[in-house]
Amino acid sequence: MKVSSPPPKTIIFTTKMKSFASSSAGQFACVLAALALTGCGRNDVKVYKIDANDTTTTPPPAAAAAMPTTMPDGLAVPDNSSLPKLKYTLPDGWKEKNLTQMRVASFGISENGKTADVSVIPLGGMAGGDLANVNRWRKDVGQSALASDDDLDKISEPGTVAGQPAKLFDLSGTNPGTGDDEGIVAAILHADDTAWFFKMTGDADLVKKNKPAFVAFLKSVELGQSAAPVAVDMSQLPPSHPPISGMDAAASAAPAADATSKPTWTIPADWKEGQLAQFLVAKFVIQIGGASAAVNVSQLAGDGGGLAANVNRWRKQLGQEPITDEGIAKLPTIDASGVQATMVQINGTDARSGQPASLVGVVLPLNGQTWFYKLMGDKDVVLQQVPAFIQFVQSAKYPAAQ
């Protein structure tokens, strides 16, 4: 190995009171019953709208495709040491290239004057959504945009990255800027609240020839963990450098979370700190007997890709179909840090382990950012930890509010 430098029913909580912690014993029992069986007191659901002032209208970072393949003249190679490390088998004929900002691996392919570029870029959350990113790639080869996720599924191929199922896309056409025949083969993997983009682009014939090698490369990949959660730092670009298409400068410039900038919480005694992965601000592991669950906390600028996209991403992790905007609007809320946070509970099968699992998530918009709290694991452990999880979310003190 070369080392580089449906569906089960979604349960709806009933939360008449703003603070879950202050709910009556009867209401609390209802919520626990909802986790184990189905919702109760459905007519008592109180629906809140998230204040639009707590979000931004600018989309989050989504243009993995638009990142430059080399650093601008006079700009030092960025320090990507905190990004996840990869292990992989390097295909014959591929040459490693210097990393640009956000890339954790970069390769060049050259043959008879024809070239192609291969990049690996991890982005937090949904990174703008698969549809938006694939449509951006389609535009790069002169193809029209797809209208829906159903259309996206029709053109995707099943793929495997690091032993996990991923979507593979094979696109070809004419580069609108150069008039050259261009091809793109790309894979998207969602793992640990991170969207991984593996993309080969260049001369259409060369890309087609290297597709088997690209697929083999994807299968050989082993995903490492980051030294610390990071955000894209576009401050490395010089003032004269033009903006990179599709990147949200505000989101890109968000600083990495560290011991002084991340929230403080009241952490339950039986929660143990876990190893951070890319874009996680905090992680805790809960072990009860031979069963376990984990709590992940992540943060993204703006709306983080949208409430619906993130809720449906969680549903997909447990083998469920997406729900509509109408269903999203009916999700209950809890009071946290003075705003209404959306709450969701899902039962299903963990797509990674194939085992039954439950997920309780909270999406909290605050001060132009969105915080994602996720408790996921063994159903009985999750059921038992719901009160502690909600109290944990509500105990958060965010630096901007202190």
C-alpha cells in the first residue's frame, strides 16, 4: 500500500413544551414510546419554523469540481497536515502531484500528449448535495443539468470506495471553454458526516482508458482520520487571485474548530471522548454491555446544505427513503440556546454494518452557522440515552454567545 504525506417509518417526537428537559413524565414516556414503537399524541405536535435570520442564503461549499489543479504562481503549497490521510495503491502510469488547498491526494496522467487530473477532496456534511455537484460536472462537459435526484440515480453506477458503497458517475462531452472532447469519471462517498469526492477529468479517450484503474484505485483506498477538525481556508489565496467558482467565501474562510472556539457542554459521565474524524467538532462513544452508540457533533457555515438534505442523508444512513418538504416541516423542535432546533428520530439498518440501528439527530441554526448533533447506534442504547443526549445539546455554550 502506498501512504500519502422503504423503508422503516420515521418516528416523530411530540414536544408541546419548548424545553424537553421540563416536559412532564407523561410526555417523556410518550417520546420513549415513540422511539421504540410509533408516535403518540400526534395531534399535539407543535411545529416551529426556523428563523431565516439564523441562516445565510449563500450556498455552502459544493464545488469540489472547481478547485484548481495547481497552486497559483508565487503561492506556497498549503499545509494540509490536518486533513485525513489516505492509504491507496497507486495505479501504473499515475504520478503524484503537489497538493492544492483541500486535496488530500492529487495525481496526473499523461500519454501521447493527452492529460488527465485525479483529485480526492473531502467536504463537510452534504457539501451542497450530490445533484448540485454532478450538475456542475455535467456543465463542464457541455451536458444539461438533471432535474431531480431520481434522474441522478438513473445515471449513477454502483461503486465501492474504502469498502463502502458509493455512487459512480461517467460523463463525457465537449468542454465549452476549449471545444475539446472531455471526460469525467467521479465517485461520491458519504462517510462520517463527510462527503468525499474522487474525480478524474481530462481528455475523453484517456479518461475512458483509465476508468478501470480509477475503479481499482477507489477500492484500494483506506480512509484515515484527521489530526483535528478543519474548515476550508481560502485565505491562502493571494488578494489578486480570482474567486474559485462555486465556493462560498464566507463558509470557506471559517476557522478550524479548536479548544478555544468550540462550544463547552455538560458531558454525561458514561460518555467517553472518541477519535475525531474530518469535520467533527466533537465525538463521544457510549458503551453499555456489548452494545454501543456514538454522538457526533459537527458545524457548517450557513444552512449546511439545507435541513431537508441533511435529514435525508441521515435517513439514507439507516436505509430509508427521503421524506418530502412537507414531512420535514412537521418535524418537532426543542429549545436550545434560545432558538428552535429541529429534531428527528429514525429506526432502520446501518448501511455500513448491516445491523439494526437507531438515530436521533438535532439540527440547530445559530449565528449564521448550523450545528449538527447525531446520536446513532444500537437501538436500546440510543433509547436509553435520549434524555442525556437532549440535555447535552441544551447545555451547550457557544463562544459567540458567551
